[in-house]
Amino acid sequence: GESVGLHLPTLSVQEGDNSIINCAYSNSASDYFIWYKQESGKGPQFIIDIRSNMDKRQGQRVTVLLNKTVKHLSLQIAATQPGDSAVYFCAEKGGNMLTFGGGTRLMVKP
Amino acid sequence: GAGVSQSPSNKVTEKGKDVELRCDPISGHTALYWYRQSLGQGLEFLIYFQGNSAPDKSGLPSDRFSAERTGGSVSTLTIQRTQQEDSAVYLCASSLMQVTEAFFGQGTRLTVV
């Protein structure tokens, strides 16, 4: 049957490979950026954040890169695991508003 | 509880009825957001509360939608005269004013039949 979220861009990777998920943000005044992971039937879960005075931040198996010149954000996941399969959203914050991008579905093939 | 709590988790209602969705934010969090997520879609901003300031209602799609936050804690999102296009998951998030990471609840899945 038809699976949900077909209209979301999908990234399919092999287990153990690195994943890179990209996001273009819209507001040049945004000063804080967050990546969220959303598994089916659950609310979004915080992964990693970065402030606009940084261009790179590393967490456990994840790295976020920020390019303010082209308003681009990326999430790199090292050694992708089946449990990483989810929809990933970037969010930008300028002032009060927390605005989300459209999301990317990551599928990990065993 | 330790996290953001939303109730009910699922709600099925008839077209034209009013519904109320509840959000209990994390204790001490002064900022509270409501978002709507249609099936397989991204998050659509609805409304934002920050402390005692006037809420930012710029995302509410129509005057059938309203929200309150009593005592700076619990929030209720009300949808009057529900329509089928209101069917979605309604997500609530809260954050500390000085820390901008927002924590989400599990959402309320609303189905209008």
C-alpha cells in the first residue's frame, strides 16, 4: 500500500554509511538553528543546535554545519544506523518565532 | 511530569463540532508554541505564548481557531465548527525563555469526520 510522506524528499542510505541532510533557511536575521528528528507517531525530538556565531558544532555521531552566506544548514550523521530512520526537520529562530523547514525522510537500508 | 504532555492523544469529532486540545508544558517553561502537522507534512506554526506578553497569533488559519494559556502554564487550543481540513496532528512545545530549545509533546491526532 501507499506509505505516508511520499511527497517528503527522501534520502536512502546504507547502514554504516554517513548521511547528509540539507536545509535552506529563509530569514537572514535568524540567530539560532535546531535539527529535530521525528519518528512515526511521535513528536519532534531535539538532536543538535547551533547559534549564528558558529559554523560547525559536533555531537555524538552528528555534526551540524551552518553557512550563513548562502543560508544553508546541514546535518551529518556518521555511521548511520537503522534507528536513525525518521523524518528530520531543521528549524530557525529569529526573535520569538521558531520556523520549521519542510523535512527530509531518512531511510536506512540494512 | 518531566516532559510536555498533551491530551487527548486522539480525538475523533463530527464536522461542525467544537474541540478543545490541552497542553501541559514543562514546569518553569515560559514559552509555549502550538503547531499543526498534516499527514506527512512539515510543521505549521499556529500560535506562540511568552510569559505575560500578548500571544503571537499570526499563524492561526481562521477565526475558528483560538488558544488560551492560563496562569502561564496550561494551554488550551480550541477549534470551533470543525471542518475536515482541520484533521491533523496538533503539536505543542515549550521552552525556557533564556534557552531556546523547544521540547515537544506527543501531539493530539484530530480526525474530523
